[in-house]
Amino acid sequence: MRHPKVSDCVDVFDSLWPPALAESWDTVGLAVGDPDAEVRSILLALDPMDAVIAEAVVLEADLVFNHHPLMLKPVKSVNAATLKGGAVHTLISNDIALFNAHTNADSARGGVSDVLISLLGITDSQPLTPHVSGPAPDPELASTGIGRVGDLPAPTAVRDLARQLSQKLPRTTTGVRIAGDPAAMVTRVAVCGGAGDSLFDAVRSHGAEVYVTADLRHHPATEALDTANRREGGLELIDVSHWASETVWLAAAADALEAEFAARGFTVSLQHSAVNTDPWVERF
Ligand SMILES: [Zn+2]
């Protein structure tokens, strides 16, 4: 067994989370690194915060695999005195590559929303907004897309679903919150890992009775609960921590990576970051 190069790692990542699945506004792929460098260990994390990069330095990781991009928007300088430039400098001076799979990992089968909906015992689901792969649809990418919708085996109270999620997701300061009727009995569940309040139309058009997502803001939430909208069929909301909704995917990602590296004859150590990048630390 040999160690992969950075370029081999990129091939493995792209086979699991094809970059063609990323949203047009997104930034995915290798952000920092020499494709020819050898990779003995990979650190998996959600956010490329400086604490995560410092952890990679201490652990002597050769590559940091992230969900969120370091440079979502173009940067014009990597001056070490700036936030992004400082991160790039630290990475390069310690020979650490940085790669991220973001909306392509949300969209892919086995991705963020698949893992989230499976926590509720739903294994048969479809995307809320299917990925459109152009005039000649790629069969490999069929059944991919943002969010998931599926049916529970039996009608369940929203309160019980929220409780179930609070037990299966890592504990967070903001916890799990319900908007709407906690006692409503629901079967059809929509989920979107991370911030999902732009998907209400898709959630409604799929006939979902409850929507599980993160970062729900006041106005989209109150509009979703408005009586006019509820006349067309009630929609209850469960809001979870953005970090929690996505961090559960990292374990599934590590399993998929381990299998794929082994299948290609590579040996590489995979570690999960111990840094909790959920920004909220206390509530009163
Ligand atoms: Zn996210």
C-alpha cells in the first residue's frame, strides 16, 4: 500500500462528491496545495477556521478536508496579515493542502442531507431541488440535488421528531427548536442540512408536512406559518444548529473515503477535527 498524492486525493474526493454537482455560486475543490505532494494523513473538519488549521499543524496533517470553503468569494491578496491570507500562509508554510466539498457534498447521494434524513429513519428519499445536469442528463448524477424529502414509517408528532433529532445530533447551545404546532402528526419530512430557508417553495411543492433545516430566519419562518400558507396544508418547522446538521455527515464521509482509498490501493490516516466550530457557546 502506498500513500496517495494530493492529486490522488482530489480524484477520490471528486469521485465521491462530483464537482459538477456544486451550485454555480459555490467554490469547491483544492484551494491550497501541491498536487504532487504526498499525503499520509487527512484531517476532516467543517470549517477552515484558524483553530482547525492550527490543529492540522499540531497533528502534522498533510491535507485538511473541509465542507465550507475558505475563499467562497474571490480574494485579491493573500497578505498574511489578512484572515484568508494568514490561513493560506500557515497552510503553505506547513506543507498542508486544503480541499473542500460543499454544495456538491450536499447534493451527492450519501451526502449531508441524506445523512440528516437518515437520522429520522428515512432511507428512501428524493432531492427537494434535483440537480440539472444540462441537455444530456448524466445518469450518474440522477437522483442528486439539494435537500431531501421522504416519508416516515408512521405518523409522528413534530415534538417527538425534534426530540429524536436532539438525541442524535451533537449537543449545541442553540439546540433544536420547533416553529408551528409541536403536537401536529406528520409523515412527509423535508430536510436540508445547513441554511435552508430559500427552499420553502420546493418543500411545499413536495407536500412536506415538516421541514428540518438550520439558520431559519424570522421572516421566512413566520411566512411559512402564515394562515394563508397553512390553508394549503400545514408546514411545521424544526430548526437545528447549522454545525450540528452538517457535522454528522463527516463520519459518513470518512467511511466513504476509507473504502475508496483502500479500493485504489492507498493507505492514508483519516482523523476528525476535535475543534467544535459551532459559534454559539452560551444562552440565557
Ligand atoms: Zn453549511
